[in-house]
Amino acid sequence: MAEAKTTKKDKKKKNDNKPSTPSASSSSGSAPKYSKAARRFYNEKIREPQRLSKVLAAAGVASRRSCEELIFEGKVTVNGSVCTSPQTRVDVLKDSIYVNGNRLSKKLPPKLYFALNKPKGLVFILSVYKCADTGIFAQMARNQNRLSPYSMTISRVGLCFQNKTNPGIPKPRLFTVGRLDVATTGLILLTNDGDFAQRLSHPSSELAKEYIATIEGSVHKRHLLAISDGTQIEGVHCIPDFVELLPVQPDASRPRIRVVVHEGRNHEVRELIKNAGLQLHSLKRVRVGGFKLPSDLGLGKYVELEQPDIKLLEGNAQKST
């Protein structure tokens, strides 16, 4: 089966001189496009209020759902009054917001995007932990019932933006985009941008994920055809986008199969391999959308994504939809 490829026509931007949001600036740290006075005018006169739950999540308090629970429990006040509606519109620059008696900072953490080379035995959990040595609030990783050695590495991801040029900015709450099971290694994305994560992980995006499966024993043509035919997973017949047997490596005795899927169902690639009558030795994800895991990125290491990488991921998601 051949992997479908589509081309996206470049669209020229019209009205280049037309001003956009004055508060917008390059996330790469370049100088603001608009003057301080123009941005202040926009924040005071034009900027629209946002939902309270979204503001709390963006500030790194907790996940959107957990923030809603805090609001329902009456632990959030807005301008001195208890607020129990997550849909309440607030402006973090104008309104006084308290969570559990602590005032919400008017400075929001910047949007962060990372690629992590996940090692085997590491599983992400939804709970938010506080790292004792760094104070970073982040989604942590566990190995069985204990925090794994890689937890500290992941927690320190949040330190990358904290320096003398960013005083008073709240610590970020990082979470994963999608998931990888405990035995699977390779590429997983970390961010504190909920909208970005939703666009990439939503089933409608049909974002391609590429895996390298190392097999015990021999692989024949009938095995590849069986994988290509797909299998039933959670009541749905899942068919991979692409399957091929990779050339034998000089330093590896086991055969390897490249499998590309877009469904993203639980243990999808493992089930495809098992249904074909093959025994899986190891599984590694090497690509999400158009972004590939850097070959020099060691296990448990991470790299911050550049704007071209982010646009490439978002472009692939939009193209799929």
C-alpha cells in the first residue's frame, strides 16, 4: 500500500500592511511588532474576555477539567466574589482572580513545545506533580509505582524559559500530545498549549504516526499483507496507511517493519503486528505528521521545537482535515 500524499498550494497573503492583533509578537523571542502604547490600547479597549476555566488552565493552575472542578467547588473568586461558573468571561489583566486564596498572576507563561525521546518503561499520567528540587509543576512520568529517573528530566523542561529575562512569569504546566504505552519508545510531544494539543490529537486530524517495529523471527510477504489488511480494534476495523519491510541493518539481526497509521487507537500497531502472526520485540515511534524524531536525540532527552516545526505539525493536521 502506498502512503497517500497531498500537496498544499501556497496562498499569498493579502493586505500585508493591514495591522493585526497588536499584542501578537514572535514566540522566538524577537522584538514586539507594535509599540508598548499600541499594545496597551489593545489590551484595554479591544481584547475580548475569555472563559474562566480557560484562563486558569492557560496560567498553569491545572488541566481545563480540573480547573472546572475547582470552580464548581467554590475555590475560585473573581473580584472578591466566589465564582462557580466556568463559562464566566474574565480578563486576566483587569480582573482580580484568586484560586485557593492565591492570586492568579497577570503574566501568563509562554507557549512551550518540546519533542521528547521517550524511553521504555516510562508512562505518562494525568496527575500533576510538584518537583521538589525545581518547583516545576508538570505532568510527570511514572515507572510502575515510583517516579522514574527520567521524571526529573521531564520536569526540568519547564526550566528552559526561566531566566533573568523572564522574571515573575508563572511556571508552566506541561502535558503530552497523545500517548505512548509503557513499552513503546520514541517521539512524544510535550506542550502547555491546549489548543495546539487538541488540534493534533483530535481524531478528525488523522495525523500520520510512523512506527518502526522490530520483530522476533522471520517476516514474509504474507505477514505484510496481513498487516495491510488491518484488524479489529475497539470494534473498528483499522487499516494502516503504509507497511514495508526495511532493509537489514549490519548491526541488527532482527527484521524491522515500518508502519504508518493515522487512527491512533490504543495499541493499534501492536494489534496489527499480533494479528499478522508476528511476535513483536520492540516498538518505536519516529514521526508525527511531518516532524521526525531527531536521530541524535538520546533516550530521555528533549529538544524545543522551532516555529517551522510547529507550523509543520499544524499544517499536517489541517491538511488531514
